[in-house]
Amino acid sequence: MQKTICKKVYDTEASTLVKKVTFGCYGCADGYEESLYKTESGNFFLYTNGGASSKYTKEDITRMSADKANAWLKDHE
């Protein structure tokens, strides 16, 4: 997935996956995934996607500061 935010392009295929966390099982309506990525220039973003009843009903990308990315990693150890 690719998304432009504030004139910066965030692309899951061109970035490095740092960590992926899955909640529920594949195909569950309330299941979802959160994947933290780092771009080549050092920016972080969170890719999210989920089932129809989850908190992420469509795939999306949200940019994150380094501090928020580190806090997310600590929360998902």
C-alpha cells in the first residue's frame, strides 16, 4: 500500500518492516493487523488492516514520530 501524507510518500513495498502484530485469526471479522515500517529516510509509519467488525475496517497508513514508534514497539513486545 502507498499513501501520501504531507507531501511524503509512505510505501509498504519500499520500506522496511520493523514489526507486525496480528490480533485474532485470519478471516475473523474482528481480527486485525498492525505493522510498523521504517522508510529509507528514517520516517516511521503504521500500516493497519482488519476485518469488517475490527477497529481497522479498511487498510490505512498513519505516520508516526520516532518516539511514538518506540512506544508502540514497547507496548507490543
